[in-house]
Amino acid sequence: MSFSISQASTPSHPLAPYGWDDAWADTFAPYAEQGLLPGRVVRVDRGQCDVVTPDGVVRADTAFVVPRDPMRIVCTGDWVVVDPDGDPQFVRTLLPRRTAFVRSTSSQRSEGQVLATNIDHIVICVSLAVELDLGRLERFLALAMSSTAGAALLGDGPRPVDHEARPLVLLTKADLVPDVTTLSHLVEDVERIAPGVQVLPVSSATGEGVDVFGAIVGGGTSVLLGISGAGKSTLANTLLGEDVMHVQQAREVDGKGRHTTTTRNLLVLPGGGVLIDTPGLRGVGLWDAEAGVGQVFSEIEDLARQCRFHDCAHTSEPGCAVTAAIEDGSLPERRLDSYRKLLRENHRIAAKTDARLRSETLREWKRRGAEGRAAMELKRGRTR
């Protein structure tokens, strides 16, 4: 099958099931004129990736795309440009990302790690097999609500239109909470810390909530996130109608799984939409998430604007609306502690990132200066 510019934006385009639309066609147009192919990355491992193109799936090397910058490393969900005549195949460039879910790495270099890109729904899976960890969920939500900024709009070509990934919280394994009243209270607990976010109990075992979830993710691209044992791969298999993703039994003692999903995989759902299944996350360090923290804790920021002093630290200052809310019970103290913790972490990461960038820029200036001096000395030697 050959690809032509004229069919770039038609509904029958072979990449339409993977999320191809008119906006992507417009962004890709300059590359189409060069005879190149668009493709979407469905899997990345060992410096190579599987890319679905109009001519089928190709295995491509990712080294061509600025490998030293972790924010530009090819990621599952990326739309890319490949050369149909290349041997071996290479990803030539990334198309600008609309959204991205980014966390900080565990390294000491304060770098971001992109987990999934060009996503419309960020689905945070929380297992009801264990006690709810509200602090961890607040952390996930802060990153999810920062997904548009986290994209950094990396890639070549025109900047994409503003796009937003909407978070959704799934309370998985809802069949383990048979009491309707208890389940309702758990949903309310999560809704209180997730303003404006839909919270949906689901069960792959009984089918509860699966139809509703399938309808939500039926349009666009969704990514499943959560710790091991949260039931992400089982849920993916349920939507797919077959056992595509391998799963293992979670430990009964803590409900954790054993990272049976080792790569991020992009899957086309039979009912429409695209799903990215991810390995369980041991940690979710914040990355450029100040805006997201503000959204997750919007009630605290609303209260802070009512404080007598604009720089109130919400400790012992007179006229503090935040401490007043804690005293009258309308704001849980745990909530304020979590807000402060996430803000401190985000500021620390931002400061480390700024320092690293300044250091790298200084090293680059020195390198260029040394090269310039060496070239001048060589030129002088030749003219003597």
C-alpha cells in the first residue's frame, strides 16, 4: 500500500484507528511532500521502536532523535516521521506533542521522563484490594493535571493547537468491596481530593463500570497508570476482549504485582479509541507540576487568597483563612501537609533543573570557546 498527500486527512486513512486526524495531517504535510511516511509509535525497547505506518508496522532505530535529551527520546504514543526507503529504518523526527505525562527520573540529574504522549485521557488506576493511599493519588493527579505543560511541545514543525489531557480515576477491583455503602464512601473520599475529576469504580471480574469506562476511552488516546497490582493489564484485556497483556496474581499481603508489563504498549480498542498500557510505577516524582498541584489543592489556594497577608505561611499568622479552616474541620490537616510536601518537592526539582541547565550551558560555551581558539591558532599557523 502506498501513501499519498491526497489521502492524508480522509476518514479512511489507514492510521485513523490510531488517532490520525486533520490536524496531524496538516502538521505532517511538509514531510509528505518529501515522500516520507507518518507513523505512530506503539512500543519502544532497547533503543528501537515499533511504528505503525500506512504501509504497515516497521521496526525503526530511535538514535537519530537527539538521544541525549530524555525529554526528546521517542516514546510510546509519539507521532513520528520515517523514511520508507531507509535501510535500516530510522525515526527521522518527532511531530510536536500535544500532551505528555512526565515524571522526574530517579537519577541525580533532575531530568524528566516521558511516559506517554499525545494522550486525551490519563487514567489513574487505584486498587480497592488495599487501603487507599490518598497522598499517592494526589501526586498522580498533580502530574496528570500538568500534562499539557509537561509536553513541552517537543518536536519539529508547527506548534500544535492547545490540547488538554483529562484525568480519570478508576477504583479497580470494586468487586472486593461488596457493600454498596462502603463503596460509595470510598468514591466520595477520592472525589474530595480530585476536584472536577470523574471517579469510577470498575471490576474486570464482574464487568461493573467497564461499559462506562469503554465509552469514555472510545474516543482518543488513553493511558493507564498506577502501581503494580492495580489491575491495569487485566482491564486492558477486558476492553480488548482477549488476553493480549500478560498478568500475574497480586500478592495478598499488600496487593502489589510483579511488574509483568515491562514496556509501554499502544493498543487499538475494538470499540474505538487507543489505549496505552504501562508498567507499574514504583515512584512518581513531580516534574514541572506546580500548576497541577494548584488544581488538585484548589480549595487551599482559594482559602489562601482570603488570608490577611498575601505571603501568609499558614502557620501562626493572624487572619489566616487556611488555619481557620483546619480549626473548624472544613479542611483536613492531612490535606495541607500533602499540599506543602508536593510544593516543596516541585520547587526543589525546579531549582535543581535550573542549576543543571546553567551548568550544561556553561560547559557548552566553554567547549565552543575552546574549539574557536583552536581553529584560530590553526589558521594563524597556516598564515605564518
